[in-house]
Amino acid sequence: MSEDVYRRLAQRLDAIPHGFPATESGVELRLLAKIFAPEEAALASVMRLSWEPAEVIAARADVEVETARRTLKEMARKGQIDAGRKEGKLCFKLMPFVVGIYEEQLPRLDRELAGLFEQYFQETRGAISRYAPPIHRVIPVQEAIPAGIEVFPYEQAAELLENARAWGVRDCICRVQQKLIGKGCDRPVETCLTFAPVEGAFDHSEGTRVISKEEALQILRQAEEAGLVHSPGNYRDGHFYICNCCTCCCGVLRSVAEFSIPTAIARADFVCRVEEEACVGCGGCLARCQFGALAVPGDVCVVDAGRCVGCGLCVIACPNRALRLERRPVGETPLLPTDLKDWMAQRARARGLPEPV
């Protein structure tokens, strides 16, 4: 393996807002070598987050245009970069490692790649999740919010799905990765929902099963029943996926559970409260909380508001309806970035990076 080309790509991926920190062992280079051939890594290492035609990328990489175009098209097919038509011309852009390149390797995920990712995750101790603002945020279970509380569209998983024109579902790469290394849980695997404003968007998408809106809503309900946390991108507009996560498999939530990074995921703007008169201290809610926010030290459940992420999974599990969600005090949770572009700009500033290009 020529380490130089993979080191250049690793440095490029770390220079964009999402980040891709280096390790002492250099496992990130072996991880990239598993995904990219040397000529693919060379092209990706000079790419930008903005759309560009093949000839522009080829000139920057000092590669013949037709060779670059063929390679870039193949890279897009393998989920290493993004491709699309802009003003009638085929263009390409770099994707972050997470969320992006890694997730698109689901159809090619094997035990070796799973092991390399796990080593990288452990050596960096979830470092990608330490940057602000977080990559993901929590959306509460709609049923857990009392009637009369205003809920914005971006706070409702079902509303995000209702407004789409195409829907798909993928296996959770985190649960697949954990199973490949002999760990994980028995929760459902086909739970990652993706959606788009254009009909037929996933008809030729590798690794995505095309589903109807009704099927998407049913998967959402099944995820809630299984105790999975709804988790989209941490911004207000322009959503295209909803992960359904657990602290034993999900890379973001594992950062909270394994490395005590409470800011790894943005909390919902809600917190759980206990109706003491209704609570009988049965403890049925405890297993539903993946964040250790609930306890029953006596006859009544108590909530650690600092650990509660506002997912509402405990609320719908309480047989006595003794739990409810309520809005957190104004200013307790930060304002959401407007969209992914705004999120990247904020993350770049937090990391001391220039505006992303």
C-alpha cells in the first residue's frame, strides 16, 4: 500500500467540517485503502464539497480527463463520492467519511472493513462526535408529547416522511458492523429510512429497498416499539434520512455510552417529567432508557434531566401514563442550524477551519 495517497485523502477528509482525525497506529489509512484503490484515493484527495465536472477535478489531480471521468463514475457507483447533473452536466463532489462514504459501503461491508472501522472508532474514542454542532439530533416519539404543545415539523419524524415523494429503507450499517465483529443487539436491522422530494429517487440505489410512505411510517412505529431512538441530521430543513439508533451499536450513541460524550448527539427540545401521583415505581420504564436518565430509588421514578435526551421512549412504555414530555426552558437547547450548509459552516468555525468548499 502506498501510504502517501491515503494520507493525503485522510488529511483532506479531516479538513472538511465533519472531520476524520488521525490515529497513532494509522488505522485510518488501512480503512481508506480497503475502500479506495490508489487512483481513486488520488482523485478524491483533491475533490471539494461543491459540484465540479470531471475536467476540473482531472486538471487539479493532473490526470487525463477521460481517465478521470471513467474513474469518477465508478467511484460514484461504489458510494465513494457523490454524482449528479447540474445544469445538464455530470458533476461530482466529495462526501465526508461520516455521514457519507462509510454508510455507502453497506453493500460491501465485510468482517475486515467492520474490524477496521471498530479499531478506528476505539482509537479515536468517538472523536468525530466531539465536535460541535453534533452530527445527529433526537426526535421525540410523537405519542409521548401531550396534546396542546406546539411541535414544529422538523421535530416530528412522521411529518418528515409525509412531505417526501420517494421513500426507501436500508439496513442499519451500525448493527450490521457490530454483528460482523460478534457484538451488537437483537433489535431490527432494516431500520434506516431515507426519503426524497422527487419520485423514483431510489429506483437504482444500491443497498436501498424502495418502499411506500405507509411502509416507512410502519417501520417508524416498529422502531419505537423496539426502543430505538429517532435520529436525523442536526438541522431544521433539507432532511433526507432518519436513523433509528441504539447505544450498543450506533456510532453516535455509542460515543455517549462508551466514551461519556454527552454532546455527541443534540437532545430534543423536550425532557421527561414524572407525574408522582400516577407513578407506582414499577421500574418498567428503566429498560427503555438507553441513557441512564431514569431511576427508582424509592416508590417513585426520578429523572436526571441532564442525561435525558427527550426521545420519549420511556413515556410510551409506562403502563400508568405517569411519564410525559414537556418543553425544556427557553435557551436550554441551542438553536438548530438552518440546513446542512449552515451546519457545516458552524462546524467549520467550531473546528477553526475555513468555510467549506
